[in-house]
Amino acid sequence: MQQQKILIVIGGPTASGKTSMAIKLAQHFNTTILSADSRQFYREMSIGTAKPTKSELAQVDHHFVNSLSIHDTYSVGDFERESMALLNQLFEKKEVVIIAGGSGLFVKAVCEGLDEFPDVPNDLKEKWNQLFESNGIEFLQNKLAQIDPNYFKVVDKENPRRLMRAITVFEVSGTPFSEFRNRTKPKRNFTPIYIYLKKERSLLYQDINTRVDQMMEEGLEKEVTNLKSHLHLNALQTIGYREFIPYFKNEATIDEVIDKIKQHTRNYAKRQMTWYRGQADWNEVDSGGFDEALEIIKINKK
């Protein structure tokens, strides 16, 4: 009987050590990594997305890092289709492949399949873009909390694109976004083994604050300044970039920007941890616990 292919899934909150763990496991199994961090797809965004360094990218083949421009339109459905086509190719030669990233919906789409969401007309998308521009993110948050409280519990509440997506799907279909996400999933020709990297919360928050300071030292302000004219694009509606908008309007100091990035990143990490707790089948491993991860993979491969 043909051996079942294995997809090792590395998850966890931001700053939990996913990149390092994925590289070590990829080297151990002589395999490649698919990035499921939707912020790291974009070539123009590097420092603020905590991409793997050039050295790390050189150690192991990575897919979907620097694969898009901020001007490209790209959805989780596109990622699922491209990932499945790539995995079919990779599994012809490899028994094990690794996927890593903090975008839980992208990971879930690959491992379990994505539900068939209805198409949203462009004029409806534009309507909600204008409402967001006029009324701010709290308007979107309140609307989604009203129409789909289940999805509101797990969505990235600071991401206007995700909020508008759920709202417009509801407006088109009359069905909450969360119900589409909970429908029967297609079968996969591989077995996922889920590794969740845990880190004590106070240490995680400390590491997040330190990493933001490092990003500033590496030139985050310059990177965002170079993208200043593109901050309206969906790709840049993310932590580490949109916090600079008040700064460019002379409405905030650079120290206030840094504090906001730290705060929003900590909030995001908290939401990620909540999301993972709501998912089944994740095996908890201490951040950096390589031998522990190997043992879990060994047990689950049997």
C-alpha cells in the first residue's frame, strides 16, 4: 500500500518561532516549506511582515514568500488552489512537506478545503470601502458583530478587509460568513500533523515588543514611507503599516506609532491564540521544542 503523504503544519501566534521551527524540520526531513502567512506574500513588504531573512530563505526552499506585488488581487481561494497544485507536484518526490504561518484561514483552506463563498459584485465592495473610509473600522466591527457574532469572535478585528469580506458575503447571500466556513470539507490526499508553538504570554508579549523595536532599527519607517502612496491598498491594511497613517498626517509622533504597532501586534497574537484554542487536532509544543515536535510527528505518522 502506498504510504500516506504527510503535511506538517506549524502554527502559533506571531513571534512564537514558527519560521525557525519550520526551517529545522524542513532540514531534518529534506523537504520544502509553504508559507501561509498572507502578509509575507508581498515583495514590497519585508521588515514589517517579519519575513524570513535572506539567510533563512537560502537554507530551505520556501514557496509563497515574495510571490506577489501589493498591486495584485489575491484571495484565500487563490492560495488554496495554488497550494494544492504545488503539493501534488511536491508529493510526487517527497513524503513530507511543511506549511507554516500565522494566517489561520489560509492554513485551514489547504488542510481542510475552502467553502464555496458567493461572488461579491464590485459595486458592493466599493460601497463598503467608502463606508469604511467615511466611518472608520469601528463601524465595520459593529456591523459584523450584529450580523455574524460567531465569526466576529475569531476574525482579526483590526483587519478591515476581513471585516468587509464577511459583511459583503452576508449582504449578497443573506447567510452569515461563519456558516459558509462550517460546511462539509473535501477530502485531502495527505495527512496533516498540526504543531502549535506555545509561549508563555508575558514572554510572548515581551518578544513582540522587542521585535517591533528591531523592525524600527532595521528601517521600518523608511520601508513604509516608500509605500506611503499605496497605503490605501488591501495588502497594506495590516499591522505595522497602517499605524503610520496618522504619523504621515502629522497627527501622531513616531513613538506613538511604535506603541500602537506593539499594542496591535499583541492584540493580534491574543486573537490568534484564541483561534487556535478553538481548533481541534493541534499538538502543543514549547516554542523551540524541536525534539518534542519530532516525537509528535513520529507518533502521528504511524
